[in-house]
Amino acid sequence: MSGSAAGFREGVRFVRDAGFVYLDDGRASFRIGEAAFDALLLACRTEAREEVVARYPTLFRLYDAASDAEESIAKARFV
């Protein structure tokens, strides 16, 4: 695997509510605490990005450009 950052796959959506983050990949929904979610997003920008993708392959993928990964995260936010 290679890539400069990890971001969400196409179609993934998330929303923050009452201390939790709800994620949906189109097939399943997930709920995690906000602190855990923030740590996961931080890991997407570090050397741990490949571990994030390996652990959550339906939610994340690697991007060649960090700006593309950031854009995927911004697009995934359900407002």
C-alpha cells in the first residue's frame, strides 16, 4: 500500500451527535465516541494511515494527495 494520507471511501457519511459519531458506509452503520473518532482522523494523517485502512476497509482508503483525503473527509460530513 502507498499513499500520503487516508480518507473516507466514496459514499461514506458521518454525523456528530451528543458525544458520538455515527458512520455509515452504505451497508452498515457504526457508532464511536467523538474522542476515538478524532484520534482515528489524526491517524489518517500519520504513518498509521495504512493501519486505519487495513482495520476499516469499508470506510477508509489511501489517497495519493493529502488534500484529496481531506476533501473526502469534508464531503463525508452529513450536516
